[in-house]
Amino acid sequence: MANTTNKKVWWKINFALILLILVILLTIWLYWYNSYIESDNKKIEDRITDKNKEIEKIKKDKNIQIYALIKKNERTLTKLKNYSDITKIMNAMSYIEDNYYLTLDWFNYSNWVLNTRALTTMNNDNAYNVVSKFISRYRKDKSKWAIFNLPFISRVVWNEQIKFNLTLKVKENLKK
């Protein structure tokens, strides 16, 4: 019976020693793995620091600063470009002259508004038809050059030619 008791004690001691060795091995492995992860983290932190330094260096570049400003204010710049695009206004005026048989003999363009005087290019009764067609058709015109809203025309002078002043505002959707 003493032999069985010794065997039980021996198994308990051996089991405890094996368990102790496993815990020690696991602790060593965890310590090594932690060191490995920390060194990887350190390498990654160093790379991030280097990249941040590169980013700061790039941000100091005047060309990049200008690009950032342009991107930030792109909508405003586009609006100002459209606002000052006098060739578009001139083309729209040429479109009116060519398609509606009118002459625009002077103009003033400011603040999205074109002030001008229209004259018929004919001196007979067809002039009335020209003006009538212009007024009725231009408001419905879907051409890319029909960029103005045509307001109510309150005064028309008919001597040798029909003359009338126009105040044309650029359509809202084209201001953007």
C-alpha cells in the first residue's frame, strides 16, 4: 500500500513538474512573441513617422499648396470663370443675330446681365414677324447658346426698323 501511495505522490509531482515546465515554456514563448510584435510595431511606427515627415515636406511645397487651394475653391473658381467668360456671351449674341435676324448694335455685360439694343435687319413688314418670332421662339430655345432668360419687352420703337432694348439675364443653371 505504501508503494501505491508513493506512486500517487510520484505522479502528482511529475504532473506538477510537467505542468511547471509547460508554463515556463509558454511564458518564454509569449515573451519571445511579445518582443517580436514590439519590434514589428517599432518598425511600423518608424515607417509612419518617416511617411509623416514626407507628407509635411510635401505640404510645404508651394505647388502642392496652390493645388490644395485650387481644389478647395474649385466651385468658386468655376463660377468666376463662367462669370467672366465673355466669349460665351459674344457667341450667344452671335447666335441671336444669326438665328433671329436681329442686330445687337451695342452691349454692356455686368453681373450676369447683358444690356443691349436689338434692331431688325429688314426695313419692311417682315420686321414685325422677325421680332415676333424672336420673342416667342427664344424663350423655348434649347440650344447651348440660348443662355439668357428673355424678359417681358415693354417698349418697341418702329421707325424705319424695329428697335427695342433688351436686358437679358444669364439662366441660373449656367451660373454654377
